[in-house]
Amino acid sequence: MKIARTPEITRQVQEAGALRSEIIQQIKAEFPEVLLEKNDNWNATHLLKTIELSAESFDLVLERQLPSEIGRTASMLSGPFFTSTEFPAPTSESALLYPIVQIDLRAISALMALPLGDGLLQLWYRGDEFEGEVIVVPRSAVVAEAVTVFPVELPDGPLASLPLHWSSDPLGDGVLQIVGLRSTGLQCQDGHVEMYCSALHDKMSPELLHLLTRFRETATFVDSIHMFGTFYPIHYSSDDVCMRCLFNIPDWGPSGCNAQVFYNVEPDGSVDFSFMDTVR
């Protein structure tokens, strides 16, 4: 798996990254209360979080594979994920959960120089209860000899949550394997940056306001199925979640909402993963 960046995107990432660092320092200097664990300046605190959680976004480079031939440990959209006796396909009271995405954390950690672990992250969806379940299969358990047959029947309900252009079916004629990442640049939730700037307009310096305007124009959010980056805020925003986006799915659910897998690296090096969507 490789990362592709055009010269234009490389320049954008460098420019936006430099602006982000300068803005973070300036917000802390002009609003020192944001350094406190609790403070009353809601707008400045959430502006800082929004800027800090902006990140480079990567569209997926996909190749179609036959479900019978794809490697069960590969990074893929809905497909025959790795299952074993120890880590079977999860079930609810009524049916099996539907496989959404599997990510090889070992490959992603090496590619992005991030300490995300070396296991297999799997997202399964419980359509009858509108809940996602994140499972991380540790690398020590990812053994070829332990692979079990993938379930021959899957529930129909969760398919209604997937975007129309998802086009990956573990029981159909093709599964989409993630073979690379294509950078679309550093992105932020520019609408929220503008909102906080408006609320703080009379309290921040012209220099900080200018920096924020440049950043918002440079790091405009573009929605797509992507890794890292950020997401379009509908019922919640990045500063509400306070975790970094690992995987974003737009057009999720019958009402065109979205869904994300988030991650957070703890001080002790452990990594927490969680799933959120805007269906409910």
C-alpha cells in the first residue's frame, strides 16, 4: 500500500500545516484560558479543538477482487473478513452483523507513522439496532491456519445504510480491496471555523482572524469515503467527539447522514477505537 500526493497537494499540506501550527499558538496566546481543563470560553475552546483535529485526508485506491480469491487479512470494504474460532463473525439476537470495513492497522501504522497497533480493525453493523461494533483482532491471532469459512448468509437490513456507490459485496461478484491512499490535502470543518470566528470576531486580533480566514480557505472540507482527515458535521462535529477520524463514510443511512470510526492514542500508548453515526 502506498500514498499518492500530487505536487499541488504536497504544497497545500505544507502551507495548511504551517498555518495550523501558527494558529494554535496564537489562540493559546490570545485566549490563555483554553489551556485550563475547564473554562467558560466555549467558542475559543472549541475553535482550538477544531483546528487541532484538522488533518490530511486520503481517498481510497480500490481494486475489485473476487470474494473467493481476496486475502482474508487484506484491507477491504465489505468482504469476507478474517474470522476464526476465537474471533467469529459477531451476531445479534436476530442475525449476523454486516461487515463494513476491515483495515490492516500494521500497514496503516507504518504508512502514516502512527502508533495505531498491528492488528486487524473490523467494523460490523447491527442494522436492526442501528449500532456499529468495532473489533480489533490482535496480530498474534491473525493466523492463516485459523481462518474459518465466512458466513454464507448475511442480513439484508444494514445494506440500506451503505452509500449507493459502495459496490462491495462479500457474497456477490466483487469485493473492493484498499490497495493505496490518495491524498486530497489537509482539511478542516471550515464551516465551524467560520462560525467560531464570527462569535469571537471582536475578541481576537486582526492577525489571528486573518490567519483563520486563510486556513479556512486553504483547508476546505471535501466529502468522500476516506481515511483520516475530518468529516461533514451533521449531528456532531469533530470538537464534540474530541477523537481523530480514522474512516469516514458519507451518504450513510436512508437520510443521507454519515458515519465514522474514530481513534484516540492514550498517554500509555494504548489506542481506543469507536464508531459513531447520525442515523438515530
